[in-house]
Amino acid sequence: MKYLLSLTVGVLALAASSIASADEVTLIAPGGMRCAVDRIAPEFEHKTGHKLNATIGSGGATHQRVVQGDVFDVPIVQPPYQDVIASGNVVASTETALATVSIVVVVKKGAPQPDISTADAVRRLLLGAKFISYPDGAGGRGGAAGVSFDATQKKLGIYDQMQPKVKRVQGVSLMQLVTRGDIDFAVTFSSEVNDPGVEIVRQLPREISTPTGLVGFRSRRTARTS
């Protein structure tokens, strides 16, 4: 609840200059924000009387769209975001820390919950799994959760060993893979878990997985200025 409240307040503050002259406020954010944005939209619209039009994509794609000058009132990005500031397409002085999201392990509801309390426990779990899945972090347009978990596997020294175990199915959501039993478990941002058929075990230990920060700006390129 505190996470959603801070996010709502932050978006309201960043959008304030646009609200007075717009029927809607446009926002772009990484995939890790999808569930949170869906939940804050009704409160935002109730408080302001204006529609919140959100575009959600991967972390890399969000960066690229802001840097190339696509039109949005409020861009939300995750670090590093020096490229976003250097582009001149955001008002640097409006930089606002909105929230952090952690990487979690997700299992089918009712399934035994594995021990992931330490780095060694996570390493044993991963190496013992038959199949897992997580957002694809590859390339400049990859998902931030995937980038983070790739880094975790490299810290554990098992990245290459894990790749044959990673199952990615086109057109099927990560949570569906869990509920269908296609994988042992999924790994993703806590904010992306919205299926009643799954359960969060807990977040990965901070020693191997640093929560990802989410930062908002007011854009210089809005529908009223571009």
C-alpha cells in the first residue's frame, strides 16, 4: 500500500503542470510498473478528473522511446538513466524517486516453497531446477527484471549452466507457465505478480539481487509542446 501511495503521489506531482491543460495525462513506464499503474489509475483519475493513458514496455524499450523523443507527459525509467537526461527530452530538475521493486521467486499456489534465504540456497535451487522462466533481458530493449536476474546468475557463477533450463514460450505469460506446471518456478519483479494461481516465495537476498529503482520525470516533449 505504501508503494502504491508513493507512486500515486509522485505521478500526480510530475503531471501537475499537464493536468491543467489536458484531458488526459500520458505516461510511459517499464514492464515492472504494469500492475502498479493499473491499480493507481482509478485513484489518479478520481483525484484529477483526467484520464491516465499509460504505455508499458520493457525497460530498454522505454529508455529508447524517451531518448528518441517520443511524446509523453511523464516517463518512468530505471537506472542507469544518464542517457535519458542527456537526451534533453526530460526536465532534469523534476527527477523523482518513485519506488523500488525487488526480484522474487514465484511458484504455483499450494506448491512447496523452496528455501531462497541465502545465496547458496538460491544457487542450489537454480541448479536443481528442471525448467525456469524469467523476462528476457537480452539486447538494448530487454526487460529490466531479466537484466537484473541475468546479473544475479553471473554473481552466482552459474549463468551458462542455467541457460539450457530457461524456457520461453511465445504468446504465453510468465504466470501461465507457472500455473500450467511447465516450469518449476518463475523469477520476476514482485510488481508483476498478479495471478491468483501463483504465490510469491520471497525476494532474492540483497547480496545477489539489488532492488531496481524507478524514477519519474516531467517530459519536455508533450502533446502541447511538440
